[in-house]
Amino acid sequence: MTTGPRGGRIDVHAYIGAYPFRQVPHPEPEVLARVLEREGASGAWVGSLPAAWHRDPAPANEELVARLAPHPTLRPAPVVRPDWPRWERTLREAVDRGAPAVKAYPTHWGMGPGDARMDALANACGEAGVALLLTVRFEDLRQRHVIDVAGDLSAAAIRAVARAGTRCRIVVLAAGRATIEEVHWALTPDEQSRLWWDISWIWGPPEDDLAHLLRTLGGARLLYGTGWPLRLTQASRANLALLPDDLATVSLASADAVIAGR
């Protein structure tokens, strides 16, 4: 794998802040910056972990930007909620602050597949030139608190957003092999080219799902992500290190390629 631990990769799936349902260790940006340096990553796209459960994400977005300001390698990915008043202004503010991407959580907001509001957000992100980050899950269903009632983001919902606009670049976080294949092979080649997946929930040995997807989808559709602080950063690095020898020269996509729309 040519994007090794010192390959300068960007982690597209990281958070800071408290998790509402259990204590997570070291959710501070200072710790994240040290962890990325240890892992040989050059930076991260960072979201606010509690913001997914907030009715109004604006205060969490402001806190996110302020807490990341001392750490130039940590770039904010604020939440834009398309059913909230003046969400277009929130998107413009994210662009003005140099955010490479914004986050949306349709299952937490009661938006099913094909919701016109998510279509509008996807098209607006395409026009603004920022990526749209969709999160399939934060934790396995078996681990979730009884009051955490939002289900996993479905393959149908991901396909609907991918088909909503021809310019939107979408990164899906925390998807497993089954979801990835259900979405990817149902899309046209043009739609596939605007969709990326992070590797934080793709199993390595013994299932070897990551190796299978690298052989079938190719590395150009997969991005480095960890899910910190809900998941250990070492898991993604270990899965890359344990790839079979025939995949030693395969590279993951870069976050820069997503921004450029390649």
C-alpha cells in the first residue's frame, strides 16, 4: 500500500467534543492533533461529535471553528441542516471559513430516501464546491443506548443523494462492505465517480473486506478515515498494513482529489 503511515494522508473521519451516550477518551483537538502526528497523517477533516443530536447546529459549529483555530492541520467540517431556517447562510459561512466539507445527518433529522431537502443541500454543496459528508453510523446497533433511536443511514438514502445533483461530491463515512456494494453497483459510472467511502468500518483480516473492495472498486473510491475518538486510529492503519502482497502498490484516494472533484 503506497499510502503508508508516513504518506501524509488526511483523515476525513474525525470528531472532537463529547458523545451524548457514553464517555469517550480524549475528545479534545489537542489530542487529535498529537494522534494524527503519531499516525503520520498530515491533517483531518473534523466534525463536532455532539452536533448530530442538536436541533440547531449553529452553536456547535461556532465552537468547532473556535476550538480548531489553534490547529491549522485540523479543518472544520460543520453541520448544515437543510430543514433549519437560513441553512443556506450556514453553508456560505462554512465556505467562507475554508471548510473543505460539511456534514449532514438525515436519519437523525427524520429525512428518508429522496427527501427534497437533502436534494437541495446536495445541489448547493455542488455549487459551493464543498464535499458533503454522510455518516452511516457512530456505533454498532448492538452498542447503542436505548434513547439513541436513529438507525443506520440506508443504501437507498445514499443512492438518492448521489443522484440528486451532478456536481455534488459525496463522502460516506462508517459504511461497511455490504452497504458500499449495494450502493456502488446500483449507480451509473458518472454517479460512482462522485462518491467516495472512508475505510473506518471496512473489515480487514480475516474477512478481508478491504482487500476485496480494493480489487473490485479500486483505491480511487476509498479514503483514509479513522472515526476518532469513537474508534482507535490504529485500526485503519493496521488494516492497510495487513493487506495482501498483491495490493502493495495500490493507493487510496486523497482528500485533495475529492476537493478537486477527481
